[in-house]
Amino acid sequence: MATSLRAFVFLDSLQPQLAAHICTTCRGYFPVPYVASLFTEIAPGMAIHQIIDAALKNTRVQPATLVVERAYGMLEVHHEDRGEVRSAGEAILAHLGVAESDRMKPRIVSNTIIRAIEPMHAMILDRMRFGSLIEPGQSLFILETEPAAYAVLAANEAEKAANVRLIDVTPFGAFGRLYLAGTEADVDSAAEAAIGAIQSVTGKEKEK
């Protein structure tokens, strides 16, 4: 089975909350804020081991997250030198025999803003999250993307744009999910930035 490039996401400056969230959930090398980061998602999942091998043999990047599922695989690598991360991306693309433009164009599966979240709803989310706490009365933004790895692009750009809390982000699986919270105005600004970031990505349309 040929390996297909689902997502290829270069982040020039990993924002502090997203970096902290990766540290909370990863089993590899922790990133610090403002390093460059690359998320790659491919299918089938087991082929991700060949991807990490290509990146590590050709560059000095460090891997934080390696997820292997039957359908999809996801890898994050990072380095303080953006050139190293760019070179890792080039090594991955060369291994796959594709260009960055061959990645799948992301789509927004759903996006929702809940105003003045209820206390019991906040409590349930706080039990589930790996990021910051959400407090009753705050607004909550939920974004769902396909492919999943693009959820980190939305998270990173939202954090740049507004003073919001990163509640949780899941950049692997069938769909990626992002949860952000804050004041109504900040959540509106973050949502606009997140959606705009996803819509700006070029790539190939998903085959129906």
C-alpha cells in the first residue's frame, strides 16, 4: 500500500501553551516555547516509523510525539533552528516522493462557540482536559478538523491572536479537536484566527 501525505504542518514559533500541552501528553523530547515544529500525518499508520527514521537520520530535530494507529500515523519533531525543521520536512517529503502541495487540503468538520458555559459542563471538561482549566461563565470554542494534525495549526494561531486558555487539543485520529476558553471577545478573536489558519492551507481535495 502506498503511503499518502495527509497533513504537513510547519509551525515557525511554537506558542507557550501549545508547547506546554505537548509536554503534558508526549513521551518523547519536550519542546520549549518558540521553537520551530513540524507535524506530519500519513496513511497507513505503521509507515510513520519510516518517516521518523528519515527525519532523524538527516537532521538534528528531536521528536516529541509519535502516534501509530491502524489507519493514520502522526509525528511531531522540533528544533530551535528553523532550518533544521525545514530540512526534516524536506527529508520526509523526499522519502515519500511527494511535494508539500500533495498534502490533503484540510476542512473544518465543525466549529462551535458556547457562551457563558455552565458550571457542570465546565466541571466535565476540566476532568477530561490535558491543558488549562475552564471556569464557569467563560466562553468555549470547539473546532474539529480533518485531517487531525491541522488542529495544532489552529491552536497555535489562535494563541498568537488572543488571550485565551488552551483547554485541550487532539492532533491525531480520524478528526482533530481543539478546545479554547476565555472571555467572549477573546474567544471570538481566537476562533477567527483558528478558522482563518485552516482555510489558508493549500493542498489536494479529499477524494470522495
